[in-house]
Amino acid sequence: MKIMHHFVWALTVGCFTSASLFASPAAQSQEDLRGEGRVTYYRVSSLETLDGEAVSSGVLMVRDGIIEKLGKAVSVPKGARVRDFRRQGSVAMPPFVLAHADFQVGKPKSSSNSSHYLAKDMIWLDQDWGTDLLEQGILMVGLNPQGSILPGRTSVLRTDAGYPQPEAVYDDLHLVISLESAGSRKTAIRQALADADAAIQKEKDAKIEWRKEREAWEKKQKEKEEAAKKEKEQKDSGGAEESAQSASEPKPEKASEEEAPPAEFEPPKLDQQVEAVVEWIRGQRIARVQLASASSWLHWLELIGDREVAYELEFSRGWRGDSNLFKVLEGIAAAGVRVDLPATISFLPSSRNRLNLPAEAVAAGVEQLILTPPSRVSNWRRDVAGLVADGLDRNIALRAMTLEPASALGLETVIQPLKSGSPAHFVIWNGDPLDPQTEVLLVIADGEVVWDRAAEEEKKS
């Protein structure tokens, strides 16, 4: 199944015709300098747009946090603010997104149903955490809760968000389910599903009971109204003598008014350990399922049975370096889910035969691939470059480090291919991003520089 996220950020941008790219210098100068101080032109040696072929010797025009124009045919008016990086062999591309990170936690690791925990509440970050990631071209980070079975829910951070507990882009995103091994974990997850099913059934029963009570009350109210109407009609037709006689008779005491059931159904309050699982079963959230092998995938299929639930797979946690996962890749591809794999060459079980698992996954039909650092983030680009050299398509690899993890984190309208109208989130490198020797020159977010190598080096000098 194709996963659709429920979190969307709406961005309204202006529309620009292709003719504006070729306007006369005078007309374009007046147009582009309108609102001077908010427009910047970036000249680079190459635009790695991830939206088709790369563009050599390109220009990015940024206004008010939006990429207004880009390409070779963008003329730069006299007096405009320009940052020219062409002499450094520069490449501009969307920022890297780390699909998940396991930062130091502030609470004990969970090994039970702790699905009410939020990852953002389990961290305490040092001052340099974001700077270290920005230096690697990483703008967004998904944060995993620590633990196993049902350790909690993921959060999303921007790497320039501060410390020690930065404000999150999303506080609460995925429900994390860890089935890296079977046994007790499988039993505990099955019990959590049973508890959620019981809570859903309890709510259904409560709604049926409320509907019965409401219908019975409404019926009584209708009967009372009809009786009162009939009594009034009798009084009006009985004349004054009957009215005087009835007035002299003692009036019966008025019965206490029966309390009406709520006009709208109020579902029973869910236990905090059940709530997220119930939301997942109902299709209100996505699960991130942590697996480690072909057998754990088969255990997962057995657990969910014929349930129609949204999930994505994460195989990159606790990676051992060898795997029989290639045996079930076609089944995983048939499920149509996003797959997070370690960015490393692995080996066939009990052998030294190399295995490019991401390339095998793509060949098997996996369309939504994420590549995550198997160890140090600083080695991520080197590891991905090794996969590309061994046969993984370069464009797929770059998308697996940028657009795909962004989509997994609900940021598909924020981190986009470089094109006119896209939010101005991009990184400028001094060479090929997959060359381990290449360095980040600038990180741009919302059209503003959030990390500048020259400024950082000046601070250190």
C-alpha cells in the first residue's frame, strides 16, 4: 500500500511564467529589485535539483524564503545581492534529512508498552548537536524513542532549533514498534493489539448504549409533548365551568425532570498506553516498525494478519553486517511500504560475499527507499558513495538521503526538489556531495543562512 501522511504544511507561492526568465534587463531589473534586501542570487557550478537532470553553471534566485527562479537563463540585475561560489566547484542541492537518530535519552530505556512516551521528552542535547549535523548538510532529524517493543512515538527536529530540549517541528509522529527479535516482544505486541481491539470494542458498545438511551429519552420527550398538547386542547374545549372545577382540584406534585443523555456521543477515555495503538489501527497514524532480518519480517506479517494498517520498515537499527533479508525483498516490495536500510555494503550470511542490499531492494521493486548511516553520521556520504560505486543508482541514492526521509517525516511540502516555487531549503557544497572530501559551504533554510563555513572558521580563528 502507498503510505499517505496526515501532516501537511501549506505554502502559498506566486506563479511565474517562463517568459519572465527572458525579460529585458531593464524590466527584469525593476522587477527583481522590488523589495530590495529580501532577494539573493546564488551562483553555483551545478544544480543537483533531484527533479530531472542536473543544471551546470546555474543561478538560484531566492525571495522571501522561496526559490523564485533557477537555471541557466536567470539574469542577475546590476546592484543585486549575489553570492558566487562557482570558483569552488560548488553544487547546490536539497538538504540531507536523517530519518531517525538515537540521541542520549533522559529517561530509562523502555522494554514494554510505553507508547505514550514522546521522543522529544527523552532527550537532553549538548550545545553542538545541531552544528555538528549542519556541518554535514543535515537540516532535519527524525528522533526515535529509546527502547524495545513499544518504546514510544517519534518527534522531528530542525538542526538549528537550539538545545538542550529544542522545540520540535512535530512533537508526535510515528508509533514505534520494535520487533527486532521474536519471543517475548512478539507476545507483548500481540497483547498491545488485543488491548487496543478491546478498547475499540468498548467504545463501540458504549456508543450503542448511548444511542439506545438517547432514542428512549427522545421518545419520552415526544410523548410528554403530545400529552401536554392534548391536555391543553381539552382545557380549551371544556369551557369555563370545567376550568373552574379543575382549578379547585389539588394539583399533583411535578415529577423531577429526567436528566437527558448527552446530545453528542462522548467516547470513554482511552488509557495512555493504548491510545496511540488505537489511533494506528484506525488509520490515524503511521507505525515505524523496527526489524532486523527476514524472519522478523515474517513474524511481523503474522502479527498484523489481515489488518489494513499503515507502516514503514526500519532495518537500519542494530545492524549486524550480514543478512538474509534479500530473500524476502520481493514480498516487502509487494507491500508497497517505505523501507529504511543501512547505507552500507553488507555480506551474505556466514560468508564474505558482498551484498548491496539497497540496490537489491530497488531491483526487487522497492520504490520508497531511505538510506541511514549505519554508524557515524560523518561517514554517511562515504558509505552511500560506496553503494553507488557498487551499482545503486545515484539519483535514487541522493533522494534516499533527502526527499524520501523528508516525506517519511511529514516534510514533503517543506523539503522539495529545487525548482521554482519550492521553499528555499538547500545546501551548497564545494564539490560532489558524495565525495567524502567535499565540504558544506552554506546551509539555507527558509531563504536564510543557518550555517556558513566561512563564518564558522572565522569564529575559530
